[in-house]
Amino acid sequence: MSLHAQPLKAAANCTPSGWVSGNTSLHQELEECGGRTPGYWQNDNHPHHPQGWRETYYEALNSNHGFPGLNGLTGSGTNGEATLLDAVSGPGRQDLGMGDSTLRQVVRFGTAALLNARYPSVSPGYPLSESEVVDIVTQTLMAGEYVTSSGDVLDEEQVHRFLANTMDSPSWGP
């Protein structure tokens, strides 16, 4: 006699491996991951933003406050560099010098994910760490894909959808 078991890589949809294995697990309902959307973060005058965000939203996207090493993205910052605020702004406000809208969404939702990880008072229990988000976004932008710890490969669109999955609906507004 043998037992049949479906492969299960992770129990929750809030981690890359769990999100990928969602179609093979027995979990029927999606877990709320608790992150705030880019629409929440793009409002630089929101009264409930954490103090640190107000002090860093004009920092360069490619700085230690964002994604070090992502050079060449244009925006409203010093020397025309993209800022964290540019990155979370709606697709029509800043294109960051990116022709590919999917990559633009990876940056947009990736920056929101980074802020969710950085400010737990706004997103308590957010499942990703700052270093995980930096790794996911930079690997995707530089290699065109992200490889999870379990070896699954996510393309740019899948990374965008995973990051959006970690945020509460709607994707625009608080």
C-alpha cells in the first residue's frame, strides 16, 4: 500500500516558494500578507506614513535606502536619478527611463515591498525582509528572472504578480 502526497514547498502565498506552490498545495484561501500598496506609499503627504519615510522618499533609488547598484534609472532626484518616491509613483508619473512596463512594475511593487519590510509599524507581520526584497528585485532586473530558494524560476511578470500578492487590495490608495 502506498500513500499519495502532493508536493508542498511552503504553506503560505506570502513567500516566493509558497506562492509558486499554490497550485499544488491543499490551501484554498489566500493569506493576507499585510503589505501596503504603491498607491499608499506614493502619497508623500499621507498623515499616517512612518516618520522615516518622510525623511527618505527623495533618496536615490540606487542608494542604500533602495536598491544599490541599480544605476541608470531616471527620475526627479539629484542629477536626474530616480528616487524612492519616483519608484512607487503611478506608471504615468514616472517611467524611470524604462521602456518595459513589466520591469517598471517590478520596480514599483518592489519598492513598496521594501518599504513594507522597512516600516513594520505600517505593515505589521509583513513576511519579507528588506534583504529578501532587494535580492528579488535586483536579481529580476539584472537577470530577467528570479530563482527561489526551492529552485523555481519566476519571470518578470511572475515577480510583479508575487510582489503585488503581498499587498492588500486595492493596488491604488491606502
